[in-house]
Amino acid sequence: MSEAREAQLGAQEHSKIVARSGGVYDNPVLNAYVQNIMRKIAASSDRPDIPFQITILDTPMINAFALPGGYTYVTRGLLALANSESEVAAVIGHEIGHVTARH
């Protein structure tokens, strides 16, 4: 699958994921926090040219996942469970790995 097709597929599914998962968790401080972690890890990934983006989903479920094209998700439930920035970074890094490996 081409990178353009990956981006198209991710963009196509993004709004569906958000709608099915309680919407976007609107907390500017927390969003900036996870964006900063994402940016640092993505820059040193195998595919730093992908425009990675992370969305916090407004659900108490504990989950994280990614779509092709760099669309990455964590739930507020997962963030509430995390004990440190390192734990959040490990989860985000894991999801970036799925995207870069084209899983």
C-alpha cells in the first residue's frame, strides 16, 4: 500500500473512530502533553516523515491504537491509569511502531 493510500485510509476512518469512541476529549493541557510525547517519539521513528497525530478519545475504556497514515489514539481511561510520562510514552511508542511497520 502506498503512503498516499495509507494517509487516505487513516483520514477516511478517523471521524468514524472518534464518533464510535465517545468523541474527542477536550483538554488543551492534556492534548499538548500527549502531542509533545508523540512529536518526540515520531521524530526518531523509522518513518519520521509521516504526519503523526494523536487524539485522546473521551471514553473510560483503557485502550490505545493506531491507523495507517499516523492516526494514533489513546483513551482518557488509559491516561488516568498511567503512573508516569514514561508509561504514556511507551504506549505511544508502541502505536507508532505499528504505523511505521505498516501493521
